[in-house]
Amino acid sequence: MNEIETYPKEDVLEDDYPVHFDYCYVCDGKVEISPVGGGATVRDLKRALQVSEVKRCNMDARGFFG
């Protein structure tokens, strides 16, 4: 069985939460780099990536920094 690993402080973001271009987010369990920004929201990111859930990405816990 494939289980999606979870990391601390990766909260689900509400649709009206602002997102930033080139930031990492966890989208449907996969780390993605945002292609939208400049006033975009989670709703826009969901539409752009065709995903249903967006969470913060805890890059430190995921080992991106060492």
C-alpha cells in the first residue's frame, strides 16, 4: 500500500489564501512549484495545476536544506 508521507506544519490552505510565484506547495500530496503569483490565490493555483488540495510545503522537514 502506498502511503503519502506527512510533514509537520504543512497545513491545508484556504482557497482565498495568497500564493507566490516560484514558491513550493504540496498539491495533492506532491511538491509543486507555483506557476502563478502577483495577487493569485490558492484557487488560482488549483486551477493552474488541476489539483484539489494545496498545503504549505515544509521544505526544512522534507530535507531540502541539507
